Amino acid sequence: MAAPLGRDTLPEHWSYGVLRDGRVFFINDETRITTWLHPRSGEPVNSGQMIRSDLPRGWEEGFTDEGASYFIK
């Protein structure tokens, strides 16, 4: 299960951003290092806004732990 998303769940000095495709990334504001994995849980987070109208009916898009996309039928 993916980690919950919210500033209250992040360690001090961490923030997050959401790409247009819905993938969430995390930023260590002190070191300026980014990661696809939640800094507390070590898991990727889904923003819940993964909208892909260009996929054929019955196909879904998924993401690996590293943030690479793949497709599922």
C-alpha cells in the first residue's frame, strides 16, 4: 500500500511536487535531492490523479518503485 501524502506525514525539511501525469516526487529542501519514494515509508505515492485518456479501452498505466511507467491490460 502506498504511503499517505501530506505535509504532516513528511519529515522536517521535506516537501513534495506532483508532475502533470500525477507522479509524486519528494524534495529534501536542505540537500536539494529528489526521490520518487516517500522519505518515511520508502514507498512510491500515487496522487490519485493519474488520468490517461489516450490509452486504449481496458489498459491502465502503472509505475515502478523508481517512477518508470508501464502499461497493464
